[in-house]
Amino acid sequence: MRFISAVLPALLIAAPAIGQAQQQENPFPLKVQRDSYPRPEYKFPNAKIGMDYRDSTPEFPKPVEAPKDAPNVLLVLLDDVGFGCTSTFGGMVRMPTADRLAKAGLRYNNFHTTALCSPTRATLLTGRNHHSCATGIIQELAVGYPGYSGLMPKSCGTIARILQHNGYATGFWGKNHNVPDNQTSAAGPFDNWPTSQGFDYFYGFIGGDTDQFYPALIRGTTPVQQAKTPEEGYHLTTDLADDCIAWMRQQKSIAPDRPLFTYFSTGAAHAPHQPPLDWRGKNKGRFDAGWDKYREIVHQRQLEAGVIPAGTKLTPRPKEIPGWDEQTPDAKRLFAREMENFADFLEHTDYEVGRLVDALEEMGELDNTLVIYILGDNGCSTEGTLTGTINEFISLNGVQPEIETMLERIDEIGKPGTSPHFAVPWAWAGSTPFKWTKQVASHFGGTANPVIMSWPKRIKKNEELRSQFHHSIDIVPTIL
């Protein structure tokens, strides 16, 4: 089922009524104008060329304009956030921006991803199956087989390219995980980079993750340095939001009638879990009851909110995951701090998304902006081992960190110089009520992610919950 039921009036690009209204001014037939790329060379159909200028009539090609009243689109994608994390869907991580948008729009509780970063992102931008996009695996593991090379074929055009050809300004901020590792340097090639995939502008990083305090920043295709240090207040998510807001304001000040396609794809809450220094400690003590109790609390909240159907049972803890009551007091103290740090990080991310929404409202654009807020590109990540880690690269190399060693640095978790990730049981808890987590495509804990849609001008049914099956491939046709 295509993901269009909520915003059927948003069928902008190929809508015949809209196309016919502009046809008199448009020298291209509707089919060529809106549905065929690249466009044929302009033929100057109304120009007259005589012997000299006195009996000649010029005709300058007009830029393509978006259909009348076409909305701005703000597409937000969070990273490694499970179904049971956010307050909007019963979780214990407070997400006031998500709550606000849900109250003004629609919630979707049966939306699915691919259980991994790169494949979900490829489907989200193209509306194609991830194997069709040659992205059956993350880009760091791309191999020379069909469906897995990471080299997205030209036949898989992006939504940015379509909108760019139809009068939109297009910008991308944050994580791009759709470039093979051997093409991520400043030497390119740049065929798979955002500015070659339909985005006018890109500011973010290329790869699976980056340090939030010292990121590997790219503007366009050029590596750049961050403007200040963490001690001076630098944090990547804030920087991305600042840059995005500045771009939106600039675009609307110069071309106020040109709609925006803004793709805000955070590195959060993927590891390293690094909240800004002034956001540390906001969740102190909130997870002391542990992951088993977290699951019970969130499951009950989801039932009460109707996020899961009445009678839905909580899946049991797998034997591979230890129980909270089995842990020593010191281990509990460490594990609680890991989840507090993650929650600080995720709550800050939602705050920065809120700044984008506020900026659109201040510009008078929010009423005609379709906001699609996807709370995770897959389930929560188990890449931190059974104990969690203060350095994710240790765990990625197969080393199990010692609890005693991490306890010695417990107050440093999340600060510059650390690269933390929480323990596997917290990832399982964050995927409540489902089985398993990120990377496990056979269970909804890896593939179920909530979605919120808001478009005040068109969506009037506040807080409606929709449960039809959807997938990340359905976002492109919804926008179209």
C-alpha cells in the first residue's frame, strides 16, 4: 500500500489539474515537463528568427516554477532510535517537538525500515527497494555484487532531483551514508554525493557516524573546519540546525514563492552518544529501575495511548540478554548512566528539530509545510556490546569492555574525548514492545519506526493514529 492516504492532496508534481493550469505559459507538453528527465533541449517554440533583429522576436527560456501553493517539505530522519524510545509513542525519552507535531497532525505506528542505516536512507530518497539502489548493506561493507555495490544507479532518481526539476530549492543537512567508502575523500568521484543527487546544497558528513564535538564536516564536496570548540559551545546537531535555518531564511528572502525541500538527517542518536555539555545530566536518575522495568512501563503507556492494539503482549527478554536484577550495584550505576547519556543526546536532537519548526513558523511558512518526522532509520543499536562502551571503536573491533574500567571514567561518558554507546539491553528496551533490535530484519524491533506527519493547511485531524502498513519506500510517492 502506498503511503499516500494521509496527504492525498499533496500529489503535486504529476497532478493534471495543476499542470493544465500552467500549460499556456509552458512551451513543454505536460508529460515532458513533469514526468521526463532530463528534459529535452529547449526549442524556442515561440521565437521568430528573421534576416536581422528588426524582423526577429526573441524568447528567453523561463525557469520552471513549482505548482501553485506547492508546500515546503521538511523531512527529518533520526538515527538508531527504536519504536519504544520517544514520548510520542509511549517511550520515556521526552520529545516535545514530536509531541507538538503529532498533536497538530498524524501519527503512524506501522511504518517500517530496513534494519540498517544505508539501505533505509536509499529507499527514503528514491522510493525504490534498497537492492534496486545497490544498497543491500551499509556502505562500509559494499561488495562487488549486484544490489550490494553501493553505487546507486542513475535509474534510481532521488526525490531531491525530481523536486529540483520542478521548481524547488533543495538542501540536505547531516548524515549521508550512501557513498561507498572508497569514494568519500575530497578527490571523489562525487556521483553519489548529495550535490550530484539533486541537492542544491549539502552540509554534514559522509559516512556512518562522526564525532559530535569534532565532526568530519563537508560543505558541498569540500571538507571544512567547525567554527568553534566544544568548550565554546560547539555541537554538531546545533551547527546543522543553525546552518539549515540560515539557508531557509536566505532562500525565502530571495525567492519567497519558491518552495523548499529540506532534508534534516541527524547523526543522533547513533553512537557516539555525545550530548552538548550544557545538556548533560537532564535525565539523572530517570532510568535507575533498569531495562526490564523500562519495558514494562513503556508497554503499558503504549497500550494506554493506543500506539499498540489492545491486548498486545510484551515480548519476553531473550535468554541472550541479561536481566537487570542480575547486575551488581556498580554495574547498575554504570548502565543507568549510559541510558541517561543517550536520553540527554536524543532530547537535545528533538530540541534542534523544534528550532527548525519554529523558524518556519516565524517566516510564516509552517502552515504550508509538510513535516515528515521519522523517528529512526532502524531500531536501537546493539553495537555497544553487553556492557556498553566508552569507546565504540573498541567494541566494533570485537573487544568487550570491562565494567570496572568504565566505572573509573563514569563521569566522562559523553564528554569530548569519549565515544560512548549504551549496552545491548538498553537497545532491546528502546525497541519495546518488539523482539530484537537494529540489524535484525526478521523482527520488528529492527524495522518498526514511528512517523509523524504535520501539514496545518491540509491535515486537520489532530492526533489521529494510522495503522496501515507502510515502508520507507512510500515517502517519495507521498511527497509527489
